Amino acid sequence: MPDVTRAKHGRPVHHWRRDVVELAALFTAVAVADAVANLIGHGPDGPALLVISAIVLAATAGFHVWWSRRHGHAPPVSDTGARPAAETRPSGPSEQPTADEVAGALWRMRTTVKDEPGSLAALCTALAERRVDILSLQTHPLADGTVDEFLLRAPGALPAAEITRAVALAGGAATWIERADPHDLVDAPTRVLGLAARTALDTAELPLALRQLLGRCTIRTLPGTPVGGGRGPEPVPVEGVLEDTVMRLPAPEGGVLTVERPYLPFTPTEFARARALVELDTRLGPRIPRGQDVLTLPEGDHITVRRVDTGDLPAARAMHDRCSPHTLGLRYHGPVGDADRYLNHLLSPRFGRTLAAQTASGRIVGLGHLLWDGDETEVALLVEDDWQQRGVGGELLGRLVAMAAEAGCESVYAVTKASNTGMVAAMRGLGLPLDYQVEEGTLVITARLDATPVATSPGAQPPRLG
């Protein structure tokens, strides 16, 4: 086959320097043969000249073979503008390769290319030259181009900057890259169907599903009627609004759901997928899984822990009535009379997950909330006075934090008064690294989630309550 390579958009490019050398060798051989023929025909040293001509032709043929093998598979770097491949680091007995260098590193990369034939081929060629394997590819059509999203496996020693430089030389623009993990190996349709199934089972899964679908982003739901009163957000059309790095959709319970990702603009394909998930949640209505777990407290009392929602509002208000003003003040940091106003919002699975501890008679004696707050997660506890200091708050908090860790949250925080020793003790009982911030009597405790097990009572296992 002819010795050609592909240029940036798939067009073949001949290597003119090799062609010139081959033509020069051919003309040299012809000239030598013509000179020998003339000498043989007009001189007495014909046999000697024949031997000399054979040697010259053999040397010319040998040079041609050497040149073809030396330069037949790739043009010089200066001909294409391509960067040399990343240097490999030799590993000897004293320097063994790392796990990433042996197995390769996973990357998620997104770049914008012109919508014309050969553009994708140029990107694939540039990646292949650096031994980068393309595991999956999604295309997001735009009005003036195409956004290509790759899942890549690259040599462990190849830095991200080298990959993006190669993509830029091949015609990619606005390239974004970050490390991926094995969960990203699931193909896009399967992943979207899995997120839809999770959302269908539990209303509280919607923000988590959107984060897994769109990557790192901030999700906020602004109710149509704010809890504290006042004017709600400006309504959005039924089809939603996409504005570069921000999308706004009608919230399932009314109001506006805002998704913001400042580091990377949303594509129309991502907007359509997010809108489909929100529409699914809206059609199904509020719902939570109905699991429960019966626990034995250190003093021997039995309580049941289960997920609750707005259907349990009367029982939650009855618990409020049994709590002292001091206990309600530690929980809500404001006028005690306002406590009931927040319950409908707190119990709604649209804004997070709520666990209740109830007695055998069905009376709720403790509430624990896990609330989605933009890109952060808040935990809050309220335990009836007669049931405090008996392990109820610790049981609820341990399960809430386990849910946050399962949902992929990096940390959780609790806002309370500096005098709330019960909440401080419960947070310390998690066995996690804690950060404290005190301002004007308000204490914010942040727990950084890691592989350390969340502390629970002896023998108890955190229930999978959604």
C-alpha cells in the first residue's frame, strides 16, 4: 500500500522527502547504466566495467531498502507538527512501576470539534499515537460543532496535559479532562436507566441521580411558596431553560429546580436527560421505601427506625408538643412558635431523607434529617426530652451519615448552638474527623466522610432504609 498518513481531518498526505530520495536513486542508477553501456561499446575494458556497474547497482538497491525500512512507517516529526510520544521510565530493581503505570489511568475527557468528516478520526489517531485506549464515546451535537465525550485508559506515566495537547493539535477545542473511576465503565444507556430506576423508587434520589448524570454540580430547589413566607422564584416554562452552565427546570413540587456547573457548559443532550429525570419524578409523585429496623437501646428499650415523609406530619407535630421550649430552641435556633412551620419542608422527600425513631405503640420520639443543601449535606436531630441520653440520637445520626456516605457525599455538617452538648457528643461518636466553626454562639460541626466505619451501638447494623 502507498506510504501515506492521515492529516488532521482524514486527508492522505504523501511524504515528499522520501519520494525525492527514491527518484534521485533511480536517476543515479539509470545514469550509471548509460555511462557503462557507452564505455563498453567504445573501450577495451568492458568486463571490468560490467563488474563495477553491478557493484554500484547493488549498493544503490541496498541503500533504497535501508531507507524504506528506516522511514517507511512514520513521517518525521517536523512534517506533521505531532509531539513525540511521552518518554517511558525504565523500572529497575530499585524502582518498580506503580499500579497506575501497570494497569493504566482512567480519564473522562470532553472536547469540541468541527462537525465535518475526519474530525473524529484525527482525534482517535492522536490518542492512539500516545497509546491511549478509547473505552467509550458519546457525541453531543451542537449548532456549530460536536462535543465528544470520551472515557480513556492511558499509560500511568502519561500526564493529562500531554493528552490535552495532543487533542488540541488534532483540532479539539475547549478540552476538559478529569480522573475517572471504574463506575464510569458502565455504558451511558445502562447508567441512565439505573438512575431512572433509583429515582422511581425514592423521591430523595433525584438530586443524587442528577449529580451522577451531570458530574460535579450544585442543585438547589426553590419552593414556589418559601417556608418563611415572601415571594417565590420566577416561574420557568414547562420545557425548562438552558443557559450555558445553568439549567432551570420546573420543580416536581412546584417552584424551580436549578442545576449549575460553572466549570463546564451543559449540552442539549444533557439538558434533555435531566429534564426526563425530573419529569419522571413529577409524574410518580412523592414516595419513599417502606423499610424499618427494630433496635434495642443500651437500657433495653426497643425502638423502630424507619423512613418518614409528610404523611407522618401529625405524629411529628405531636412530638413537638411534647418537647420542651429549650429542646426546640436548640434544634431550630429561633422562636419556638416557628418550629411547626418547618416540619412540612423537613419531612418532604424532595429535600432529603428523614428517619424517625418510634416506640412499639407508634409514637415518634426522635427525628433525624439528611438535607440536600446545594452541593453540601446537612444533618439535624430532634429527640423528645424523655428519650434523651438513651442512645436514640446516636442511632439516628449514624444511619443518616451512612446514607450520606453511600450517596457519595464528601462531608456532612450540623448547625446547632454551642451549648448543645448532646449534638456535639453524637457527632464525636461517629468516629470521623471533625471541623468546628463557632460564630456568635452558633456552632457548625463538619464531619469528613472516609473509610472509617460510622459508630453504632454494639451489635446493631445500619438498616438500608433507602
